[in-house]
Amino acid sequence: MTSIGAIFRPQLPPERLRDIARLVDDAGLDELWLWEDCFRQGGISSAAAVLAWTERVRVGVGLLPVPLRNVAVTAMEAATLHRMFPGRARIGVGHGVQDWMGQAGARVDSPVTLLREYTVALRALLNGERVTVKGRYVRLDDVGLDWPPTGSGAAPAEVLVGAVGERTVRLSGEVADGTVLNESASPERVREVRRIVERERAAAGRNGARNGDGNREGHGEGTGRRIGRSDGEGADQGTRHGSATRPHQIVVYLFAATGEGAAERLRGELIATGLDSVPGLGVAGDAETVAAAVRRFADAGADSVVLLPTADEPDPEGFLRFVAEDVRPLAAS
């Protein structure tokens, strides 16, 4: 069954987050997603607060820009959330907006190389491995988490990758547990991404099979990478914890607007983001209209459809209540 979520836009001040978190938890929304946009709210700190304020809603962070964060620190923070709130945190990583990375002095020459090295190392650390790697960007020397999520009795921690371009979509299928698609993805694009990631998973042996060297990822050439169990033997990252065989998750954002002026607000948002010429993006209307759009994305292969209000949404709390109480039951029917 496809999960229904909504986004707390970081243009809203963080002090509004507590009331919104409690609202969506009480209203039955499946997922609340947070963005770590520069230079606004922090993704991990916001997620920790929401998880502590609520009892059941899953909280996604999409995305953590990998150039800004040492992978060991990200692993420590993610593992802490997974252990304290089992099954409720969803962590996505991505390139980051390159202009923002430049502003922060963190821009790299090869974002795809960094994301590959980072994702492989992060998955291994969260799966309880000890990691030694000498990559172009990621360098770890016998690093292992004292408190990995695998020791908490929870399901293996997933690592999602945000992807727009073809190389990153292929990378996500090859090394990640799921793909986060932004609001530029149409249902046809979701179908295409599903085909690509399943093809890349199969090519990488992500069905649990091992390569000849005992490692599933198979892209450590020239990096000096060694990822192994604490007993020193090489291990297939994630396989012994079950993450290699679970389905690849696709999360997609969908612009949505309802109420007075909804069509005009949606149109303005698409124009502002340069997406007004792309068919099949966004939905404006009543609950049935929005639910029908959600079902189209679900039929295309999305596992989570996360509704994104327009930047000028006049009633953010009302929008979230509308998604949880009106759209979600219809989308599931």
C-alpha cells in the first residue's frame, strides 16, 4: 500500500513545527517530510524533535546534503534516531544544491563520486560493519558504530538517495535502498525510474547474490575500500541484516493545492520552478481530485507520495489536515 505524506516547507519558521507535528500525528498522516535547505532548519535536529513530539507518524528527511556532513557523523545521528524511534525515521542523502554547497565552501568536483562513496559507507556503518575506506572524498579508518540500529531489534536502516539526473538514478538503484524524486517527476518518470533502479539492482546483485570478492557493491576499485565484520572477515553489506533483499522504495513529491485560488497558486509555483511546460506535474482541486493524482503516482510505482504545498499556501496547518483526513482515505480506496 502506498504511503501518503506531506512536507513541512522550511520557509516556515521552526517554532511552528511542534504544533504541525502533533496535528499530523493525531490526524493519521503516514509520513511528514522535512527538508534541510540551506540555510534554514537542520534536518536531523528537526526530525529528532518531531519524533519526540509524536507517537506514530514516520518522519522523512529529504535530503541531507552530503558535502556538508562527514559520513561518520551522519551515521551516528541516523543510528541514534533509528534506535530511539524504531521504524519511524527515513533518511535521504543527496548532492545538495551546488550553489549552496559553494557558498558553504563544500562544493566538490565530482558530486556523483562523493555520493557513491558516501552512500556505500553510510549503509555499511548503519548495518553494523567496521569500515576502512580511502576514497576520493570519503576516508575512514576502522570506523564502526557502538550503537548501530541493527542492535535495536528494528528492521535494517534504509538509506535513500535523492535523484534527478540519469547517473544519480542509476547510482541509487545500484547502492541505495530507495530513491527520492522531487516535484519535477511525472507518473511516467516514476515508471522510468522504477525500471532503471530495478535493472541496476539486478546488475549489482542486489537480490542478495554476492560478487566473486564477497562484496555486493563491487565499486571499490582503486579506493582501498575494506568493509568487514568486527571479526575481520569481509561481509556483504546489508545482506546479513536483510537489507539486500527488501524492495527498493520510491518516494515522490507532488505539488498540491486546494481551496480558493488553488489552480492559480499551483500554476504560479510551476512557473516559479520552471516546471510549467512539463505535463503531469502537480494537482489542484478537492480531495477526490488530489487522491486521484496520488493513485496515478502509486500505479506508476511510487511507494510513498508526499504532497508539497505551494510556497504561498495560506493555511499550512489546514493543508496538512486536508491531506491526512480527506485525501488519504480516498487515495487508499
